[in-house]
Amino acid sequence: MNLVSTIERAESDLRMRIRSRMNCRTAANALKSIEAANGPISRHIRTQANDYAADVLGSKSYAPWLYVYSAIAGEFREGWIPDNYYLSVVLPAIKGRYAELAQSRSLTARIFGNEGIPDRGYVVKGRLFSASLESVASLEEFTGLVFAGVERVAFKADASSRGRGVQILDRNGFTQIAVGLPDGVIQPFIDQHETFAQVASRSVGTLRLTSVVEPDGQIAIRAAYMRFGRDTDDYVASASNVRVPLNLATGSFNPLGYTVDWLEIDRHPDSGFVFAGNEVPNYAECRQTVERLHRLIPLVPSIGWDLTVARDGSVHVLEWNSGHNDIKFSEATSGPCFSGLGWELLGRNGGASQITA
């Protein structure tokens, strides 16, 4: 290994260590919030989590997220994948450099085609491109292209996540800032299905589906939940969203959703929409869309997809996440979601370099 490679590896390991420590702090804060509301988890559960983290996953440092999952589930379950273990062990082992693909949003339509992909245009190094990556000569032409038939658009910057780097713009606002936009994608602001609009009308509700490549090469959906914004949100942001677990097979809402503090609620705190008895519209097509698209890029073993359903029932894929896609919420509320993939063996078997807190 030459000097440059050694330095790059050291920098990568340092970044991972920092992210892992921050991840553990997030788990500690989540557990504190849950226990303040529901009481502490038992010593027996902590012992089970500690033993599983050390003996199966390879380090006790993976126990904090197991505490969180247990606090939500009311018990310890073997097979859970802690979020910091997923970050530091699983992702490097199963995805490698393919984890970065989704950060370049201009590749989306080229990889998946236009069916179900609402991208109208891309900004790349100050240049303007259509969804088919044809160069657009003028800002006026580009504005007409991305605003065709809509009054507002959403701009999403490359390599952004958790709602950061998103701007909702009308035509006037877009033309004022378009020249200074970073690399990213422009999508129409979707007129969402009435079911979602009843929950939160200002922002577009998003369905998160997590698909994996099974050991036999087939694509399967392993986790599903809804994310809704608050009344003050123009778009769904991780810092404020409400999450609702779903029945994986049917798309029906769990009677209980969760705030960002992991506190249970049975209705949306602003609209009063009751979760029980409702379901994702056109859920079967949502699943079929994700399965079809993932088959186009089987090199990425696990993908988190953000979709929505328009008022006319059509399915739109707003974003795909090939890197550190969120699994912790589904693991806590519906898991273990990823049994049979061998992920829990990677830490012990040297599948990836362990980075612990």
C-alpha cells in the first residue's frame, strides 16, 4: 500500500470513528427519551443486548441501539442490526464504493429510466441538463422545462440527506437563485394523494421502502414506514417528521406512530389524523416499482427508497439511498427486518474493518 492510499485509508477510518461516536450519542439520547416516558429497560434485557453485541456482532459498543430497539419492542430480539454496526461494518462490506452512487442525483434517470422517476432537470457544475442529460442552452428554456404544468418545484442538492439541501421554489424564486445552485436535481412538487394530504397538507408525505438483494439474487422488500411533515414544514425533514410503521404486506398503518423523540402517538399532532384503519394508497404498485428498479442495479445490495403517491394514484420515486439508508426505525418498530442475509456475521468473520466507538 503506497503512502497516498495509507493516508486516504486513515482519513476514512477517522471519519467513520467520528460518525460512529455521534451515532452512539444519538442512541443514548433516544433511549433517554423513551425511558423517561415508559420507564427503564430491565437489567436482564441490557445483559441480553450486551451479550449479543459482544458475542455475535463482535463488540459491546453495538449495544446502545439494541437498548433502543428493546425499549420500543418491550423485549430483546436476536437478529437485530444496530445502526452503528450497519454503518461501520455492514455497509463497507456489502456496498463498498457503490454506496456513493445515489449521491450524484443526475445519474438517477440514466440508471432507472423515466418511468416512476419525476426528475425534470439537473444542475451539474453550473450547467443545466434535462432529465435525459441533454444540455439546455438557456436558463429561460430550462425554467420552462422544469415548470411545465406545475407552479412549484423541489430542488435537492447532491449528497444531501435528512431533508437538508432541499428548497421548494416557485418560478420567480427559482430564476432568482438558479445561477448559484449547487449540483442537484429539480422535481415537480407532487400533488399528493388525498390520504396523505389529510395527514399533512403542506408537505408531501413519503413512503420509505427498504429493498435488498436476497442470497438467491431475488429482490425483496424488507421494511416499510411512512414519514409525514409538521404544519410548519414545506417538506418532510428528519428533524421534525412523524413516522408511522406499516404492515409490510398490505401497507396498512400501525395504530401507533412516533415523534422524532421516539414517543408514541396515535394521531398526527397537528391534523389529528388517526393512524389506525388507514393504509398507503396503491401500495402494491409502490412495492412493484421498487422491486423493478432495484433489479436494474443489483450491484447495490440494500437500498432505501422514498416514494409518494399522487392524487391520481400514480407512484413517484423521489429519492433513492444507496449508502447509509435508515434501518433503525424499522428495526425498532418491526424488526428484525434483515434476518437470513448474514449481516450479523460480518463483524466476527472479518467481512469489514470494525470501527467502534
